[in-house]
Amino acid sequence: MTKVQIKHRFSGVVLFETEIAAEYDGHSHGFRLGLAVKAAYNSRADLSGADLSGADLRGADLSGADLRGADLSGADLRGADLS
């Protein structure tokens, strides 16, 4: 298992933390961060102001997620539902 944290983009405070299965250890940080974002969303975590730069969010259903002030630079949002 690998621990993945989602931190606030300015303060560095941990907004959400989850364990990712060992089978994903060899994947990129962006991929693991994408899995963490999906877990945070499912847990109804507040991701406003989160550092999500480089996250792989392809096809993610994030409808209704509060991403105000989040850093999504370099994130792959192809096919993601952000409505």
C-alpha cells in the first residue's frame, strides 16, 4: 500500500489522505493522485484549494465537487464530468 496525500496548494495542509493498493506503486504520481482525488470525492472531502496539478482525472465523475481555488495545472481532464 502507498499513502497518497492531497494537500492545500498554499498552506501545504493535508486535505485528504488515502492508501492506494500496491499494484499502483509503479504508476506515475499523477495517476496515483487521480485515484486519491476520486477517493476524496467519494468520501465527500472538501478539495477547494487543493494542489491537483498533474493529476490524471481522465473520465472522472467529479460532478458537484468543490474545486474552487484548486490548482489543476497540467491535470488531464479529458472526459471528466466537472458539472
